Amino acid sequence: MEEQEFLRELETARGPLRAYAFKLPGGKDAAHELLQDTILRTWRARDQFKPGTSFRAWVLRIMRNRFIDLKRRAQLVHFVSLDNREGAVAKKIADATARADARTELEEALNVLSSLSPEHQEILRLAGIEHLSYEEIATKLKCPLGTVRSRLARAREELAGRTGRERTRTRFNGRKRTAT
């Protein structure tokens, strides 16, 4: 792939990258830093991109892997104030508990997701993880746009039902109501 074409693809992927970075934990500054780092790493690895594969999936994978690397490094390096060792110990315990809770929630979410029909798993993956638009999903699945919308609505309803959470919808005036 030539440099100009690569840059165009990278610019096209910037929106989904930004959306994904802001969905990850860490805050606004961390998201901006991760986005910049991912773009730089993508540029440096441009020779490794295989034409004919999904550019968006490739750059999202680079971002995901970089995020995981940064989180692992943050867990390895701990700075402890000599003035407030008790507070640091309490913080470590709270952090470890939060990580364990997050792991448990992730396992539960994966179990619920795997219990859905393959059709619902696929539509949720395309919309929620790959951040494809309805039109892109319709093209990928070779089905009408209305079918994508209805499948996604049914998948979300099933997911909400299996997690025991009520799904909320926003009316046009901005007030929330629970699904019936």
C-alpha cells in the first residue's frame, strides 16, 4: 500500500480509534495519549499491514494491544510514599479488589454474550466492538438496513434480559424511560 493511500486509510480509521480510546478506562487525557501513540505505532508498522485485510480491524488491534501493554506496565510499577504507607497499602488493596471485580464482570459478560444466538453475538460484535455503522453492518452481512436495526434491537433486548438489567431508551425530548 502506498503512503498516500495508507494515510487516507489511517485518517478514515481515526474516528473509530478515537471512539474506542474514549470507551477504555483511563480518562480523557489517557484516551488522547493512547490515540496519538496508536497512530504513531501504526505508521511505524505500516509495512506489516497485509493488503486485502481490514485496515480498521488492524489499527484497532494495535490500539487494544497497546492499551493492554500500558495497563500491564502500570500494574508492575508502584510508587509508595514514605509519608503515607498505610494509605498506599489501602490503595493497593482497593486496586486489587477493583481488578478482581472487573475480571469477574468481564467473565460474566463473556458468559452471557456466549449464551446468545450466533446471529445476536455477531451483530453485537460488529456494532459494539468493531464500531461499524448500520450501513457497514448491512453491507458486511448482505442484508437490508432495516434488518440490521431490528436484529440489533432484538440482540440488545435479549442481552438486557439475560443480564437482569432493564434497557433504557431515550425519547426525542431527552427523558429516559424503561423498555416495556
